[in-house]
Amino acid sequence: MQSAAAEAPRVPHGRLRAIAGLTGPAYFWLALTIFLPLSAMFYFSFLSDVPFGKRVAVLTLENYAAFFEKEFYRTLMLRSFRLGAEVTFYCFVFGFPCAYLLAKSIKGRWREALFLLVILPFWSNALVRIFSWTMVLRGNGVLERLVNWLVPDYGPLNLMFTYPAIVVGLVHSYLPYMILTCYISLEAIDDSLIEAARSLGARRLAVLRRLILPLALPGILAGAILIFVPVIGSFMEPRILGGREGTFIGTIIEDQFTAVFNWPLGAALSFLMLGFVLLILLVVMPLARRAT
Amino acid sequence: MIGRRNTLARAGRVYMAAVLLFLYVPIIVMVVMSFNASKLYRLPVDWSFTWYVALAGNDKLISAGLNSVWVAVVTTVIATVLGTAASLAFFRYDFRGKRLLQLLLFPPIAIPWLIIGTAMLVFFFWIGLGRGLHAMILGHVALALPYVIVVVTARLRSFDPHLEEAARSLGASPWQATRRVTLPWIAPGMVAAALFAFAVSFDQFVISYFLSSPGVSTLPVEIYTSIRKGFTPEINAASTIVILVSMALLLGVARFYRFGGER
Amino acid sequence: MLHHKFLRRTLASLALAVGLALGSAHSWADEILVLNWQGYGTDEAWALELFTAKTGIDVVHDYFNSEQEMLTKLRTNPGAYDVVLINSAYTLQAADEGLIQAIDTSGLKNVADLSPGMRDNANLAPGETTYGVAWVWGVTSFAVDTNDFPEMPVSIEELWDPKHAGRVGWRDDAIEAVMFAAIATGQDINNPADFDVIRDKLRGLKPQIRTFWSSEDEWNQFMSANEFDLATYWSGSASRSKMAFGLPVEFVIPKEGAIGWLDGLSVATDAPNADGAKAFIDWMIDPEFYVRWDTEVGAPASANAKANAQLPEAAFNRAVLGDPEKVATLQFMGPMDEELRQKILELWQETKTYLLE
């Protein structure tokens, strides 16, 4: 499996046209839809108002200044990052064992069937899943009835409009990502390595800590990024599950674009968020590279 | 020793069952509620088909659903073609700037969709492209491209470039070599990538939310609007249908391609 | 690069797909697009049936959850909407931004029956030009779950009463929240003088609020699931919740007063079907529509005096809102300075952050 594509053949510059032709369309598309819009928004973040119609816009730093002057923006930014970290953590804690079982313990037709079952929820609409959680979590909802059925006279159980409700909803939405990426990494680990370690007398925990986790790290990190990044910008799940607890930097930014019409402020907050994400990636990536 | 292994095995099975239960509880609730005639979701369930009947007459939802499918199909075609082409380039050639280009694939994944969506809204509005299905297709393809390239590249890793060389030396033109040697080999990868692209587009909410215009939206956006402004229980019926159809599709495809890994 | 035949076929099918998609966006029937709150009269199925039967025009709807959202939808979708519902406090701002057009009311037969005070209200029809046709008016206050209140409350302080800690429903709207605080602290809702007092009053809600509601449908669901003892609400919506959804709720106008508002129907600039829009507005202020709407579904008070007079005597809109003493306690929403509005929006964002546990 390794030998065939070890080295892509080197070719002279005459092939430049072929390269441009093959990669051109994709990157032109990305330029039009990602890079140019981000640049435009970056420019907007320095304007005082939206430059459409009768509105007059001047260059200003006040949007960025607002973040540093008003404490509640910082509180909310921190809150969103904390949410991202928590959701990622729980997805790892619950998803990694699941991936390990699928990759190593379960074989044959069971494995394929279970794998399908795990990624199937991807295909149900994310919004209805979140809304269904409201029916499960609320007072006199499914969860309360279930608990009272199992433990008679438990009493009312209403988890709606709490921070945990948001976490539950988000973990539920993003768990398959972590299971998938960890599975891909774990599946590639040669079983004979594990057997060799065991036969040399290593205990299960040591094998896990020193052999499996490091080898699976690329998958874990990939899953972490796929989960952390969307979660910090989420507004839909907090609004639906969080009620008064559902205020995050994501909801504030969304507000600026759909209601308040203060696009420059929304743009500035977005780029501040982006800056923090890049900072985190810059710190984590080298550490990860050293570990693998 | 054996007893311990059995206990572990059993614990493993229980754990898997618990995880699956967690993943499916809302889906089961959704399916059950789609048959609950109570407008305010009162329990116990009042079994009925009323919402499915109502769904048949709900033009807004149906057109939103059709829009979703349209956008997803177009996105899949474009993203798969563009992504495969780029993957072939990375596979075949080494050139200055290759690293940079590969790095540039990260932004759609590393940037929160909220930011990408609002940036697209701002930019398209500014240059007069406006909002609507065409804008959504532009956005969805951009999101799907990295996934397509990653999947096809993974498949290309197992392809022997000398096969192409051999075909060329036998007189085939570059395109013929690609079409008759390379593409058939990576076809399973392209199908997997296409599935990924379809899933990414069909379930995409954030980008579609900012780029939809009145009367022209996709199913996820319509559902969110419904939840925020006045939930019509037909949504549960629509979603039940969607998940049943996707399940059938996924199971059908799984018969032909091994999802559990190549060996 | 790609083989010509493959490229051609792909482009052809793409063009077909895009063409079909765009083509399906156009309706061939005569049609108007209405922008309003959901479930607020203009989308009553029976009313639309009658209208389409009379005029042959199909009515399609888009919705918003706040006045801010309504304005932004108008700003970011030029030439899309025909009829827009605009709270009179915002009509002049919308006109000023060029979002709505002047309406020639000479062809609308029901306009003559509108109460002059409302028809010629300076916020809707400054000078000789009409930007909004007065439609309905009502009150923003709070409604209680009658199961939790043996006696009806009389003061707005009930919302801050520790008896109801964690059982109060509140609307997530900056302007409305600040106005409630203004009434509770005896200030002018359109120009509160003391913001610090307002800030403290709003922060006093921390132990009270169970959750925010953002649509009538949500309000009904929460009340039905017994999440609230009492919640801020609108008068017309309260009668809808009672009549159409059978919820045990009662609307309260406290002694300190409440927020009054007047809604007008406007025609958007570059409306695709301006004539259809005007015909629809005429139908909305018609007593035939209004009386049925209030008696069968529940509605705010009509700006059409003739229509209001046709209501049964006991109806809320006639009995309570027809009582001049009660009406005198109301403070009506008026236009607000953009700077003040931004200040209020920011105060509310800050308050919401404070309210987080």
C-alpha cells in the first residue's frame, strides 16, 4: 500500500499550463467565495457604517475598540471558547472509546453495520435534532417521564434553558465527527504493534497511553478542529436550547447581521474571533507535530 | 484471564449500545412526534397522520426541500469535478507553491461558518450578486471542496503513477490516460467524495441562512425560521421522510462500497 | 484539461439545473409578498382565500421576529416585498431610508372610515403624504396564567416580585425591555432620562426570568408546558392564545401604565406589485375582515372605528381599549433617535450578559 505513490514524479515547467488548468477552477472558486469575501469583510470592520444607499461611512477603529472597552464582549468571547473546549472534550471522552471499539474490537459485518449506524445521524437535519432535544429535556418532556418511570417519585426534571442543555445538544451534533476521525486513525494502527507490546509485558493502560494515543493523535486533533471551530461560532443551538443562557459571541455577531444592521461591528467581532482561533491553532499545531 | 476479557467485551458492547442510544434518542422522538396530532407537543401521543397530510399541502416546505436537493446536486457535481482535478494536480506534479495551495484549503474548515457566511453575505451584496440559490451554490461548493480533495487524495495514495506513464508510452494522450486508467481507479474515492459533498451541502445551515432570500430558502433554513417564528409540526413529518430516504440511500450505497475500511 | 465532450455535457446539465432552479423561483400567477409577524392577521387562511377569490392575487408571506429584523430584511432585499407591516414608531425611519414608498390612498375605499387620530397620525402620514395606512393598535404589557393567580395583579412590579422568581417570561427585545423598565421607574418610554436607573431595574430581573420568548408560537408553547407564571405579551396575541389555543391566560394593564403601539401597513419601494399591495391593504382594514378576525381568532384593536363598533360589547378591544381612562395610562411608542436606539441595544446586550448564570 505504501510503495506505489511514495514519490510524485517531478516534471518540467512546461507542465505549468496543466497544473494551472487542473487547480485553477477550484482556487478561482475559493478566491471568489472565501478569500475575497473575507477581505471585503476585513475592510468593512474598519468602517463606521454600512456603505450602502444614503449611509456615509468613514474609516475608524471604533469597532475593534468596542471589544476592548466593553467588558461584556470579552466575557462572551471567553464563554464561546469555553463552550467549544467543553464540547470538544466531551466528544473526545465519549467518542474515542467508541472509535476504538469499532476499529479494534468489533469485526466483520457488525463493524460495518455499527459504523453506518453511527454516521447515519449526520443525515438527519441538524435543526430538527436540536428541536427534538427540547421535547426530550423540557419539563414534562420525555426525559422527565423516563426518569420518573425508572425511579418513581423522582419529581420534576427540567433541563431546558440551561448551559448543560446547550452542551448536550452540541455534543450530540458533533460526536460523529470525532468518532469518524479517530476511527480512521485507529484503524491504520497495525494490530501486531499492540500484540508485540502486550507480549513484552506492557499493561493495558500503558499500551493505551504510550502506543495508541500518540498514534491516534492526528485523528484526535482533526476531530478536535472539526468540532471546536464550528462550535465557537454557533448561534442556532444556543438560541433554541439556551433561552436566557443562550447568549454567546456567535449570537451577538448573528444579531449584527440580521437585525441590528451594524455589519462593521459584526465584521470586527468576527475577525477578533478568527484571530483568537489562529492563535490557538498556532500554539497547538507545533505541539502536535512534536508528539507525532 | 478469559473471564476478564469477556467482561471487557461485554462492557464494550454495553458502551456502544449507550452511545447509539444517545445518538438516536432525538431522532426517535422526532419520528414519534411526527405522528402526534397535538399542536403543542403534549404527551401522551395522540397518534395520527395529520401532519403528513398537511405536509403535502405545505408548498413552502416542499419547495424548500426541493431547493435543498437541487443545490446539493449541483454542488456535488461541481465540487467533485473541481476537487478531483485539483487532487490530480497535487498527485502528479511537484511545483513551487504546492504547499501554499494545499494550506489554502484549510480556511473553509478552520474558519467558523458564521464568519464565512456573513462575509459572503457582505461581499455578494456589495458586488451586486445578491442572495438566492446561485449564491448558496457558490458557498456550498467552497465548503465541500476541501472534503472532496482530502477524500480523493487519500484514494490516489494507493494509485501507481507508473500506470499512467505506461499508458502514455503506449500512445495515449494525457486525457485518454486520465480517463481510462486513473479515473476508473479512483472512482470509489470520487463517489465517497461526492457523498460527502452532498451531505455537506444538504445539511448546511449557517451559510444558507445568510444567503437565502425571501421565498427562496433551503430545508434547514426553513426549519430554523419555523422554530423561531412559529413551528409547524409538518417539519417533523418532513424530517422523518428525509431521514428515511437518506437511510435508504446510504444503505444502498453501502452495498457497493466498503465503509469499514479498505481491508 | 477536461475532455471537451465531458465538459460540454457537464456545462449543459449545469445550465439546465440552474435555469430550472431560477425559473421555479418565478411564479406565473399574480402575486404579492407580505412581510409581517407570523400569525398576525395577514396570513389568516380564510382571509387569503377570500382575497384571492375577489382579486385573483396570490399572497405569499415572509416573517420577522423584531422591528430591527424587519428593517434589515427591507434593507437587504430591495425590490422583493410588496406589503410590509411597520410599527408607526419606525415608519418615518423606513421612509427616510427610502425603504417604503408614499401611498396614494384615494383608491382605498375603507380609508375614510379610519379614526382620524390614527389615519392622520404624524408618524404615519406627515403633511400630505401617507407612508403607512393605520391598521391596528394595541398594548404591550404582560399576561398571567390564571391557574397561578387567584386574583389579577394590578401593578407592573409583579414582574419583579420574588414570589415569581424563575417563573417570568420575557421578550428578547432591547427596545421593549427598556420601555418596561422605564414604565416601572416612571420615565418617558421614548426618551428615558436616567439610564442608570433603567440598567439597575433590568438587572433586577436576574432571579426572575425563566427564559426569553421570541415569537407568539414560542410563548404559547412555554405557557402550555407550564414554564411561566406570567410573561410580557401583546394584547392581540393574548386574545389569540386564549381563543385559538385555549390557554388559561389573562391580559393585564397595570396601574403604572403600559406601552401602546399603532401598526401601519406600508408598501415597499420598488414593490413588484404595488397595485396588488394597495388592494390587499384595503382588504385588511375592511370591517368584514376585521370583525371575523377578532371574534374568531383574536386581534388588537382596529384603527377603523366602524369596524371596532361592530364588535360584541364584551370584547376586550371594545370594553377595555374603548375605555378612555385605561387608554390615558398608556404611553405610545414613537420614533427614536438612532443614537438612543444604539445605546439601548448595547445596554440590552450588556444586560443579557449580566443575566447569564
